Amino acid sequence: MARKKKKIILLLAGGTLLLDKEAKFLAVQDSLDVDHWLRQMPELSILADIEPIFISGEDQEITPQIWEKIANKISNNLGNADGFIVVSKTGQLINTALVLGFIFQNIKKSIILTCSQISGTDFLNKKEKINKLKDKHGGLGLRSNLINALQITDSKLPGPAIMSGTRLISAVQAVKNYHDDTNIFASFNDAYWGKVGFGINIKKDLKHSTKQFEIFKKINSKILILEDFPGVEWSVDREIFKKYQGVIIKTSAQSIDQNKQKQIASWKLPVVLYNYQGILSIEGAVVISGCTWSAAVVKTMWALANFKELADFNKVMKQNLIGEFTV
Amino acid sequence: MKIYFYSSDKTIDSKHVERYLKQVGIEIVDDSKGGINQDASVKPFGKMEALIFQGKNLDARAGYLIALALSQNKEVFCLLPNGNKIDGTLQSLKDDKNFNKRLKIEFYQNTDLKQKIFDFLKTLDKGDIRDLFNIKYTLRISRRISDYLNWKSKKVDMPKADWLRNKIKDVIERDDDYQQYLQDRYKTRE
């Protein structure tokens, strides 16, 4: 009955909380925890040869340095792995997936991201939710998420995806779902790459890019993120901009008033103006719409790091690189 | 009893397994029905008692189902044709103390296939999990019965629910017809 098992690299960056056989909480806080943690799920070995790599602990913040570490590990193992699974913190999973999508453009191997339904070991404010999950699902969801993620790592997907609950969601379409404790992520336009029943049914007509695979490893976190409220004046001290290399502004308005436009022009920085539904162009900023806010922010961070010339930055921000613009 | 059945071979043996399970009244869930719990449960095995796998090769789907069933504490029964080697991973899971009671691997020939399944179903019947109090049952009672239960609970210093469960267990054990039914449950007429 010998069969060749796929080799999967399992990168651990938080989101690892699970209940062990004695119903005690277990998480990976440092590299020494990995073996014991993995031994709680021996059934995973049926599906793949798993090589775990510790990236960061359960209670560590996910920072651009962590993203770059994940990217380096994936890049270094492209030749010897059949696919990659990244386990990371719930609150940052979408951003992590997006970062990997922009870093590894048109990658031919799958990168699946998943997590436990609870992240972090500060249980004080989570007792009710944890008990509800234990009663309803018998655990925190990580085992079945990992089993499903392992099952799809040899499927050809157009880019990184999040496997959580019963859904496989493209990174560029993923949003947090606060109304469902089974599916804590959803697709903002209700389009899913796959759904789980007894197995994962991958959508048949997924569009794959024909472009060459490219890696862009840098991420620039020195961006100022602002939210504009129409009618409310901005009062931004110019000194602040010395710390930043770019600005992204989210607005619900479809145009920006003259006064704000003048301020934008005075900053002398790359500026991205975002409104999901659309916004009138202005001098001194690139306007984008039709993507999630998370995708807009992550793309700005990525573009700032990889395109130093303003014209190149503006151009690439408008391009639909990884399917981030769905409208 | 509900059982998920998967065969990687789809040969005459798999048809025999399916036919036998149906004959003894087992509700089979399989791929042809598209599974159940399509309403987005993360526990697709839900109320199923076990997974039965039959086949020469542990294909990707079998591996997935076995992993999922074990992760949800379900019994897994692997039926392999005589002469086959056990997949290395299955063997190591069998050796794992967490799974060795729930993962059963049997080699069969045509002549004893039914017997193997019969023996497995009997172990399911006897299994500890069937004695777990995990089914919520709503029972309307009269005031007279309620008064009696309150009185009895105090008299024997036992919660009402425990006393009632014990009484029902006694009734089951003393019901000869039912005991005979359990004996014959998985037998079929040749």
C-alpha cells in the first residue's frame, strides 16, 4: 500500500492554540514546543510528510519582520516542498495572506493559511467564546483546519488562500466574519475558492495567471494610515510625515475637498486614496477602489518597498497584480 | 446507526460491503450522496459512529477521511485484502496509544469479509462511546410522575436523571427480546 506522500512545510507564527488529549490548552510559544504540539495531531501524518518550522510564538505580534521571515523560509524551500501551510494569528491572518500574495506573485505551489479560532494565550476575555467552541465543536477548530489545509496543498490555486471552517477563501477576497464562530473568515463578495463537506470541493473555473513567477521580498511598514471623515477637517502636524515614507487614506466620500487636496500635495510623499466604490482622481495621490481595505494597505506597503520612483509606484498601485481588484 | 463508507477500489468487494451494511440496517453515508452536514458544520462526521474504509490502496481521499474521523474521535475500520501490506503511516497510527483502540485494521478474504464487518459492528455496539450521556432527550411528564421522581431522588440520594438512566438500563438488560435482537442484529440470511 505504499504511496508517495507530499512534503509540506508547516510554518508556525501563532494561531496554534489547541486542546490536548487532556483538554488542556496548548500553543507553540517557542521552537521547543513544536514537537510536542505536533504530536497532539498524529493523524496529520496520514496526509503528508510535514516539516514544521517555528517562526514566532503564540503571543508575539506579527510584524513585517515576521512576514519577511515567513517569506524567506518559503523562498528557501520552494525546490523541496510540494506546498506550504502557514499557521498564524487570527487577527493578522488576512494581512499575512495578502503579504505573501504580493511577495510571491504567480507562484505555482500552494500557500494555505489557517489558524485556530482563538489566538493568544490571554484567556481572560475569551472564556465564554472558548467554552462555546468547546461545546459546539469539541475544540478550537485547528485540527480540522489543518487536515483540510493539508488536503488541498496539492491543488493548483491562483494564489495564497485561507482555509478556515468550511471555506477556502482567496487572500484578496477575505474579510473577518464576526457573525459566525465556525467560519471566522468570509469572502467580501461571497465568492469562494472552495467549500468543505466530506472533502474540499474546489471551484472549477478558477482563473490562473499566465505571468511568470516573481518574488518581491520587501515590505515597508513606514506608512501612515488615515481614515477621512467627510466634513471633518484634517489637522495633521507636518512633523509626523518625517517618520513615514507613504500615506494611505480611506474615505467614504467620492471626492476630496480642495483643502484636503492641498494638504496631500504638501506632504511630498506617495499617497494612496481608497474608497471601495470609487473616488475622483486628484493631483498628488493615486486613487484605488474595488479591492478590500486590507488589500489596499498591504499593497501600499509592498509597492512602497519595491518601487522607489513615484511614477512606478503609482502605476503598480493601479495594476491588478494578484486579482486584488474584483470590480 | 450511521456509518461513512469509502472504498478506494470500487470493486465487487466494496459492493459486498455496501450490500451487507444495508441489509443489517446501517445507514450508509458515502461520496455518492455528497455527504451530509452540508450546512457548514466543521464536524462533518457529526452523529456518525464510524468510518469504514475498504481497498488495496490508501488514496488521498481515504487518508483525508481517516485523518478527519480520527480527529473527531470516531472509530475507523480499515479492511484490506489479504496479502496487502499496511501503509506505514497507518501502522504508526495503530501503534499510537491515542488511536490504537479506535483504529482497527483487518485483512480479509472473500469468504470472511462479512464476518469481519459483523465483528466490527458488534464492537461498536459494545463500545464505551455508546454509554456516554451525550444525547439530550426532552420528556414531558405528569405532575404525579414529577412528584414521584422528586420523592425518589431524595429517598435514594441520587439525582433524578441518574436514577431514571439506571432504571432504563435495567429495563434494557431484562428485555430478552431486545437482547436477542442485539445478538442477531448484524446477521443476514444467506
